[in-house]
Amino acid sequence: METLKNALDFSDFPKLDLTLAATVAIFLMVFPFFAHSSFAMSTLIQFLIGLRIQTAEVFLRNTGLAMDEIAVRTGMTDASTMARTFKKLKQKSPREFRRYFTVPTYV
């Protein structure tokens, strides 16, 4: 039961108070995708982490927000945790990712 409570505490993405029913509904909406993908063995927590990192990618590509702000908006504990998790999943730091996707502007 404690593990379930921790998972639900973690499921505040992005800073929403999700009930167990809402969490299960979200998971079931994407379950058909899980069943036919490499995510088939993912846990709910791994799914939520992946969702947070995907959202961070969008912010990194499309905004100039600071890493601290992106971490807050994606529900991560802090910028350091986000950077560590991002690098673990994407094999490049958020800064490297942003640099790769930034289009140079010419004046």
C-alpha cells in the first residue's frame, strides 16, 4: 500500500492532484499503446517519468525557459534531478538537447 501511495504522490504531473481513479483512467487510455510497444514492461512510475521528460523536451525545443522553471513545470523535484533523469533517458543533457534543436538566428 505504501508503494501505491508513493506512486500516487509522484503522479502530480504537471502539479495536478490525481486521484487513484484518474491515474488508472490515464493509464488505461494509453494501455493499447503500451501493449504494442517497447514500453510494454514499463511501470506506471516509469511512464510518468517518461511523460515528464517528453514535456521537458517540448519546453527545451520551443522556449527559452530556465532549467529550474522547466523542472517545476514538468513536476520534477528540481533542475538537478531533471538533468540527471533527462541524461539517463536521452543520452544527452538538457543543455546539449536544447543546443542541438536551437535554430540560429541571423540579424
